[in-house]
Amino acid sequence: MQNIIDYLEEILIILGFLTFITFGFMLSAKLGVLFISVSLFILAFLTIIYKKKVGEDNEGK
């Protein structure tokens, strides 16, 4: 059950970023590219945090 919740959480995060990017392109192309850059940076940061958390969980087992 926890895996399903994790997948839903990831899907919601991705949909949020896609909405953020789409809104940027609705305003202007330059703003859309800026929003893509910001979104990719945030996703990379979240990925690093997630990998650290998974590594800590695996060490505890």
C-alpha cells in the first residue's frame, strides 16, 4: 500500500510541475523556459533528498 501512495505522490508532483511550466508558456516563451529550468532544478534537488532518505532507510535494515 505504501508503494501506491509513493507513486501517487510522484505523479502529483510531476503534474504540478507540468502545470507550472504550462502556465509559464501561456504567459510568454521566455518565462516558460525559465519555469522549465526552475522545475528541473527543484526536481533534481528532490531526487537527491529522496536518494539520501532511501540510503538511510536501507542502512537501518
